[in-house]
Amino acid sequence: MTSTYTTNKKLELPALNDLNWNTPLNSDFTLLDGALGGSTALNATGQSGTVTLTLAQYQPLFINVTGSISANVIYSIPSGIGGQWTVTNNTSGTFSIYMVSAAGGSSIVIPQGYRTIVSCDGTSTGMKLSVNTPVVASGSNTYVQYNNGGLLAGTGGLTFNGTTLIANALTVTTGGINTTGSSFALGNQPGGAPYYSYTVGASPGGFQSVLDFFNDGTSYAGARFVVGTSSPAVYQFRNDGNATAPVAWIGLSDRRIKDNQQRIENSLGRVSRLTGLTYTRNDIAQMDGTPIVSAGLLAQDVAAVLPEAVSIAGPAPASDPDGPGLMALNYDAVVALLVNAVNELTAKIEALEARS
């Protein structure tokens, strides 16, 4: 009697009382072994359009496609044939490999560098995608992998080398940015220095605040705080030691928050012990290295006549490591001294005028 064959893998079913049963049995076990772990090697070089796979090509579980493709190649499983296959696309070129059932339905793209599990039942429901994983990471070394339409992809716009994460652009919609490091860089300024920026966000009135670290490439670098949108107020803390505001820095001075109020006495005599000077700084310089020339008072001189105006703002300089820390001067306090000095001088003038 004549043997019959299974639908999908074409395993031979010996007829009743077939005396040569060993031949189909051995062949069937060989086919089963291939269906469970065998592989087919397909070379797609020179192929294009729909290519129908032969029985020997679709019987194994694994289908490995190689070659340089110059057109899209669609590998077709004959109609009525069902099963599951693991297809690996190791081709090169700018085109794609597809798997489809000749019975109809949609096709499944096998991305380059991916190992994809597909299945079908041989009917017009078509080929189905089960698992899609890259054989290797997408893109070049350090590229961060991301979901691109259900597939892993990588781009030079987002890289991580194990220490530093670099993104061409960063948009934070909710939750903000939290960092335990000292800074985060978002590009370079004209001078080549890193540009840092953090936008606080817009208030109900439409204002927003931006904190960044700038470098104009010629004169100044430093920190900048921008408040507003169309006509923002810009506050700068520059590398030359100066801080600028669009109008003025205003401090609280309400009498209700000031206890133990005492008049500064002998202000005129104190002022006479002070000397206004011009000088160059030896701890900072302009961006081109030229000295910074300024004018003002010496904190040590003011400390001798009005110690309340002087505070320690930093460690001792290298030129005087055993001395006190660097002294800072509150010029608003000096203004109070000058006001009283003017009042004392005015009183003297008025007393002289009264005698004449």
C-alpha cells in the first residue's frame, strides 16, 4: 500500500502491513531531529521579491539568512504549511528580509542583526511574530538601546560609556531631574566650554526660570539665572568676581526684623582711617589672562573701624596660609558708616555757621 505524509513536516506514514517500515521510520526521526534543532542556510545575495522555500529549506527549525542584499527579499512558506521558525538575518545592505505565508495574511520583517521567531498555521491568517531580539546590540559601541517600533535600536544621539551619559537633547516633562553629581553638561558654548542649563519651568503667569552656566567665548564665563520669557531679567555671576543684576540687589531692611539697634558713633573719625584704593586682583583674571583692575576698600582696614561689616568668606590664601580666612566686605554696612559720617560733618558745619 502507498504511504501518506504529514501536512507540515512531510513525515512519512507507512501504510498498513508495510514490511519496509524501518526506512520511513528512520527518515521520520531524522526529519523530527531537524525540525527540533536543525538549520537551513539561505544566501540572499542576488535575490529579490518573493522566494518560495522548498521542503528541505522550511523543514528545519532554524533559518539563517546571509549575503549582501540589493533588494527586499520575501521568503514564502507554501500555503497549507504551518509551524514555527527561528529566523536570523545576518545580511548586509539597506534592504529587508521578510517571512510570509503563501496562504495570505501579513508578512513579518526580520531586521538585520536580529533573531526573530515567527509562526503560522498555514491559513490566510498569515505569519505571526512571536519574539524579536537582536543577535547583537544595535548600532555602534556605547549606543544606548531603545524601543523603536517594538525593535531595539541605537543612535549616536544617546550614548553611555559606563561613566558618562551623553544626549543630543534632553526634554523633561514631569518629575524633574535629580542628580547626586556636581553637574550635567548639555553641549558646548562658543568658547568650547561645556554649557549647562536647567529650566525650572513655567508658572501660571507664563514666566519661567532658567539656571545655566555660560561662556561667551571672549570676555566672561559664569553662572546666569534668567527669569521671565519675552523680556527676561538676567542675573549673572561672572568669572571676574562681579555679579550683575538688571536693576539692583535689594536686601531686607525692615526695622521690625532688627533688634538691639545702636547708632554708629564717631563715624567721621572712623571714616578718616579708611582709604579708597584702586588695585589689581591676584586671585582671578580676565578670560584672556589680563589682570582685573578695580576700586574699593581693604577689608582689614574696615575691620579695624567697623568689624560688623567684615566676615570670613573662604580659606586663607596660599600666600598667607597661617593667616585668617579670606575676608569679605559688606559695602551696605559701610554706607551706614558714611551716612553717619556725613551727618556728623553736617552738624559741625552747622555749628560753625551758627557762630558766624
